[in-house]
Amino acid sequence: MLQLLQSWFWAIRPFTLSASIVPVLVGTALAFHDGFFDAWRFVLTLLGSVLVQIGTNLVDEYSDHETGGGEGKLLASYKVIALGVLSARAVRAGAALSFGIATAIGLYLVLITNWPLLFFCSASLLVAYGYSAGPLPLGKVGLGQPLVFVFMGLLMVMATYYVQTSDLTRQSLLAALPVACLVTAILVVNDLRDIDEDRQMGKLTPVSRYGGGFGLLVFLLLVVGAYVSVLLWVVARPALFPVLLVLVALPKAWTTVRLIRFGDTRATLNQALRHSAQLHLQFGILMALGLTISRVLSVPS
């Protein structure tokens, strides 16, 4: 039983789940800043977001196995089918269960909020499945980065805010921008690590097409974009100065850039990938904390 649980633990790729947690934290913190917070809705949104990503990860594993995309690749611990610790059928069932529960949560949230949320939930599920599966996997034809930017960044933060407030504001878009930049930066590092394999398998990504130097440039632009967007937001709304806590994560950003710039091995780029995910998580937590502190400071004593 313990071995089976460990196999599922690796199959869901827990080290990636911060990408689905951070948007919910930031969107909820902004709603709290604006005077709205429902704990039950927060828990459901967080659970639904995580389940969609788990389903996406499992579909990616199943699809990779079925199409032979894992041939010649290093068998990482999450390659549970290739390693023989879980069957393809079990992984497919796990993906269906994850998406099924996420769908039920989404429908419930639509019922207790407003019907426009249905469009976001439906589109997210379709993109999550179509990212790795279907006749033309979206992540293999160069659409991975823009899709992640929009769905795991912009729309996820704004939808979370909408669940709490039943409203969309320009502020929710501004809060979503840095999250979108940094979650996309994770994918850029992943593409840098896999550039040779992607070229060998015919997988099209901006990095596999234009090279590692282009990937580093995109990563830098995304990280700088995240910080500049926060700085401009605070300049426009000085009461949000606690959000500048995100500057605490700058050393992590600098370390990640150095690893990418001077890393010439897969092991180094694996380390850079972990650091980029940690940067996204640290930045998101600090931003959510800053929004919360800003709300507390604005409430009359």
C-alpha cells in the first residue's frame, strides 16, 4: 500500500502544484483586500485548481506513454508508466477522476456565483486536456507558453477573484500579470532543459525553434515584467506598498538566471527549473501577504 501511495505521489508531480496554488492565493488575497472573503469558496477554488493540474499532469504522462514520446528520455521518478509502477489504465482513470471532481466543484461554484464563471471553467478543462492529448496537442505546437500565461496566470487569478466577489475589476487583471509572467517563466526553463529532446521528437516550442539564447531572453523579460508590473501598480496605488514584499524574492530570481546563463548540463537546468518554481511560489506568497497586510492597515482602528 505504501509503495502504491508513493507511486501516485510521484505521478501527480507534486513539485509542479504550486503553479495552481499561487493564482488562487493571490486572487483570494486581492478579494480580501477589497473586503470579500468566503473560506468555503476559497477551499473549493483551491481544490478545483489543484485537481485540474493533477489531471493535466496525468494526461501528459498517459499521452507521453501512448505516443511513445518518452522513448530515449531520462526516466524521471514521475514517469510511473514507463517505470512500471502504475499501469496506463490506472493513470488514465486517475486523470478522469481528477477532472471529474474538478468539474463538479466548478459547477457548484457556478451555481453559487454567476453563470459567466461557466465559460472559464469549461475553457480551462478543455485546454487542460488538450494541452497534451487529442489529435493535435496544444503544448506540442508552440502554444504552451501563451496558454499557460493566459489560463494559469491571468484567468486563474481573475476567476478566483470573481468567485469571491462576483465581479471583475482592472485591479484583478493587474494582480494577475506578475503571476502570469512567473508561471510562464517556469515553462520556459522546462523547455530549455528539454530542448534537445523536443527537437529530436519534433515538439515545437519557442525555445526549440529559436534556441537557448532566446529562451534566456524570454525568461529575463518575464521576470523583469513581473517585478515592473508590481512596481507600477504600487506607484499608481501607494496604499499597496506592502506588496513590495515581493522584492524579498529577488535573490531567488538572480540565482535562477545565473543557473540558466552558466548551466551547461541537464542537472544544472533541472536545478534552475526547481528554482523557477520556488521563485513563483515565493513571489506569490509574498504578494498575497502584502495584499493582506495592506487591507489590515487600511481598516480604521
